[in-house]
Amino acid sequence: METERRLRLQLTASVVAVLLVMLGFIVFATSAAREAQVVATADDVLEVVLDYRGQVPSGLKRMPDGSRATANDLFDAQFFTAEVDADGQVTSVDLDSIEVVDEDEARSLASRAAWLARSAGRDRTSGDVGSFRYRALVSEDGSALVALVDLTSQWASVRSVALSMTRISLLVVIGVTVVFALVSKRIVEPIVRAQTAQRQFVVDAGHDLRTPISIISADADVLAYDLGQDNEWLRDIKRQVANMSELTESLIVLSRAATRIARDDVVDLSAVVRDEASSFRSRALTEGHELEVDCDEDAVVRGNRLYLTRMVGALLDNAFKYASAHAPVRVRVERHARRVELSVSNAADSVDPAEVDRWFDRFYQSEKSRSHRAGGFGIGLAMVRAVAEAHGGRARASATADGAGAGEVTITVTLPAPVRKSSVREGRG
């Protein structure tokens, strides 16, 4: 069932997304904490090296109080010291405690570190030069004593741990996705049953309501012969019967469109729009609107003609209900390579662009539309969206408004165009 499949996909996707965010945060936080620890340990090692001016006693057993590094960290470290004069020239280099760099590279690193330290404007400063962490003691005359420690192995370890955690996280995500995809059917089954029962109730109730509505309408016609067609109460009865009939049919279409409907016919949407527009010509003339219709030829879609006709009728009815007095209603059908777009536009006296996302909600009516002369049930655009999505398309709304609230409203329905066999053969050739 389409509804069940969609719910299972949404539920699984939500769980996987939450899991990815959580695991990603754990990997990031762990890596960041490890990097901070490496930097803090290196700074404490370099601080001791500077205190002894590069000549750390071999018998040192204990680091200063508050140090985050241990004596083992100090003696395992690959570090060197250098003296740099005020002109930036390296005057001496001590490489006794490092084996991974030669003298020329050490001088270049020390010179760069001293320049960075003097640029910081502090007597003691630290930072990074390539894969080395440096700490410098700058004198008042501009000369500096610089100590640098190689962190290549530490950074490699941090990256290796982060990569391992990432791989494990991905395996966990894949495993959870598979398991959840299997058990999601049982989770969504009660929801699907409830939705199915609700839709079936609406359809059954709609069919049952057709009979009394038809009887009331027929009785009103009979009474009109005795009381006359101009009777106020009969006109009101017929008006309410028409509203009830429209609401019933819309509910039935909305409920059926929420499920998978047959899309076996190739429907010329331009022809459907022109036919429906013709039935609205008298309304446009009566209400003082100009109905402008512009349709591309051969704008065909694969779908159900009855549902598409109801959708177009709902769009036109909505436009006429809320159009400003004497404002034109414009209908446009455009054919593209892979889609067909139907848009209906009208000027409106009261528009709130912030509400456009809610216009397609069932029974939603803004405060402005509730007080509007046209009335309505707030179900027309919900039906439009349901029919569009049942055909593999989508419906969207856009609106602009001036300072007084008046503006332009456009409802656009995008439907996929059927794949042409000739195009497929040409592509293969």
C-alpha cells in the first residue's frame, strides 16, 4: 500500500537522520576533545623545555603542579630549541632531542615560529607551524627562545581514531537501517489501519449522504412549483444543498486521492483546462472577472481524467472566490521536457504570504478568509494537493502583498510528463 510504504520510509529516514546526527556529534566531540588534549599536553611539555632552556635534566621525575603532561610525555617527545635574534636570524639550534628534522628545516621552522610569536605581541605565546607545536619566550629586545615539538604521530593517531569511529558509526547506521526497515511495518500498521478506516468512513458516509441530498434537492424543486421560484426559503435550501453536495464530493475525492489511484489514461491537461474554463465563463461574466487561458499544445500527463478535472475545477473555484473585484483570473498550462505545469493566478484584497504553506491543510481557513464573502470549507486546495501527489506531482503556492495586504496569489501544480518511447529509442541510439 502506498500510504504504508510512505510512512515506513519517513519513519526509517527520521530514525536514520537522528542517529547520523548523534553519531556525527559523538565523533566530532571525541576528535575535538582528543585534539585539545594533544595541544594542552604539547604546551605543557614546551613550557618545561623553555624553563630549562632546552636542557631538560635526564633525572626529571615530576612535572610542575597543574601540568597536564607527564614525565614520560616529556621524554617521549621529539622537540628542539632555537635562539632567534631581533632581526629574525637563527643564531643557534639544539637538535639533541629530535631525529625527524635536519638543521636547515629546524632553522626554517624556528624562524617562522619566532616571527609569529613577535606578531602576537606577548612575551610568551604558542601556536602551530605545520605539524609542529611551538612555544616562544620573547625578550624586550625582540630576540626569542623558541621550542618546537613534533606532533605528526599524535595527529595521525587522532585521525586514525576518528576514521575508525566513523567506520563503526556507518556500520551501526547501516545495521539500524536494515533492522528498522524490517520492523517498521509492525510499527506503522496501526496507523495505516486507522487512516484506512478513516478514509473508508468518509467515502461510505459521502455515498450515503448523496441520497438524502438528492431527495432534499428534488423536494425543493417540487415545492418550487407550488411556492414559486423566487421564494427566499427555497433559494436558501437549494444553496445549502449545493454547498453540501460540493463538500461531500470534495471529501470523497480527497479521501480516494490520498490512496493510490489508477493512472492508466494519457490525459491532455490543456484540453481539461479549456473545458473547465468554459464552464466558468458565465461565472466570470456574472462576477465581473476576465478569465485568461493560455495553454501549450500537447501538454499531456498520465493520470485519471476525472480526478484531474476536479482538481482544475477546485483551482478555478478558489481563484474566483478570493479574486479582487473585477480582477482577471489567469490560467496557464506549460509543457516542459519532463513535466507539465498548471498555474492559476489572481489578485486578492487580503493576502498574508506567511500563510501560504498552510493553505493546503485540510479545513484550514485564515481569519481573513473566514470573514470573506465567498465563504468555503477550506478543503479545495487540500484536494488539489492530494490529487497532484497521487499523480506523482506536487502543488505549491506563492503570494506577494503590499503594505495594505493586497497582492497577487499563484497556485502552481507540477505533474510529471509521460516518457515518450521515441525519445527513449533516440537516446539509446
